[in-house]
Amino acid sequence: MSGRGPARHDGTDAVPRTLDASSDGIDMDVPAIVLDSREVYRGAIFHVDDMTIGLTRNDGGLTRIRRQVLRHAPCVVMLVHDVATDRYLIEREYRAGSDIYAYGLPAGLMDDGETVRQAALRELAEETGVTPADPQAMRIDHVGDYYSSEGMTDELAHIMVIHLDAWTSVPRRFDPDEHVESAWVDWDTLTATRVTASNSIIAIQHETIRRLARNAA
């Protein structure tokens, strides 16, 4: 086998060494090389690239693979908690991928130049009419940044839990083809509702752990 990169000291360096034992000859410490890429579709909010990618083998040669990648703007996903009433925002809207009126959490695409915080508060106001009463009345738990489906799209979801001590209502503003219902529900209702979006489930599980830790303290 070819030489590997410098050993890591975070306790994870044993993992790639273990995985190397099953290698079929690809050196996974060498970044993949884009050999060719062309756009084959462009829609309103995403485009598709047809790519030829080179993976470096242990002998120094290249193995070529072909992939189609859906290019998509990053998004924000928010579990919103009204601290005073201990309720959570839930939404329902039609989702073409699953072909159902799906339950989920407030979410939306980031605009160019927006920070994650700016995008989250804008989407929250536009979809639900909820906005923090003031910056001091809000706390954000940043759950993490996760790819929605890294085998087929570069969409990165910034997932968070927003705790609101006080909030006000503003007029909702939907896109022309956007139709969303929203309501505050208690925790038991939220967790009993069939939410099918994985990004929403990550946020709900994070809040489940926080609530369990609080109750155990």
C-alpha cells in the first residue's frame, strides 16, 4: 500500500487503518479529481452536473467513475420552541418527492450573502409569521451541518433548535407556489406526529436529548 497521511491524535486514526484492510486498491487519503463536468439540467432552484471523477489507486494510477450530482443551495432547518408555553412549531405542506402532505419543521433555502442565522430568522418569519421579540429573547442551539443525501446532492442543511422566550407575529410571505400550514403543539404531540424528513428528525432528536438531560438534573 502507498504511504498514508500524518497520523491523527484525536482517537480516530485507527478507523481508516481498519478500513484499509478491505481496500480494493483505491487510496482514500488522496482527494478525488474532477476530470470532466457538464451541466445536463437546470431548473428553478437546482441544476444537475454529469461528472467524470478520478480516484487515485494505491499504484498511483486513476480509476474513473461517473456520477450525476444535484447542485442545490444550502438550507436551514429549525425546531422552534416557545419556552413560556413549552410548545413547538410544526408545519404541513405538499412534498413532491414523497407525494404526500408532509409534517415537518420550518425550513428553507439560504439566499446569496446570508448568514445561517439571517436565513433562519427570515424563513421563520416568512413561513410562520413568528419573529423573536428582541435578540435577547432567543437562544439558538446549533445542532450541526449535514448533507441531505451526500451520494447525490451537495445540499448542506444547517440544523438548529431556536428557543424563544418571547416572540411576536408578523405577516407571512409565501412564494407564489408555496402553501404551508403551521401551528404550535406540545412536545407529546410533536413526537407522536409522523415526521418523515431526516433533517427534521435530527433536530427533534437533539431536543429529545436536551429535555431528557434537563429532567434528569
